[in-house]
Amino acid sequence: MFEVFLGVTMCSVVIVSLVAIILVAKSQLVQSGDVTITINNDPDKAITVPGGGKLLNVLAA
């Protein structure tokens, strides 16, 4: 019975640790705030969007 409890606990600890690593990496690596996207070096076609989104979604809108 103790082995089952230990196995469930260790599995939960590993999953929570991986989630924490992903959240810390995302907060450090993904830029927040507004981002300006310049298309074909033309300032008239520049788009300002919130950071962290997908480029294809921004260009489709």
C-alpha cells in the first residue's frame, strides 16, 4: 500500500515540476507588451499587436 502512495506522490511531483518549469520558461522567454511588425520594410504597413500571439493569426486578421 505504501508503494502505491509513493508512486502516486512521485508522479504528481514530476508533473507539477514540469508545469512549473514550463510556466517559468514562458514568463522569461515570451515577450509581453506591444510588438510592431513591419511588412516589407514599409512603415505604412506596420502592424502593432500584443506580444505572445501567433504570427499567422495576426497576419490573418
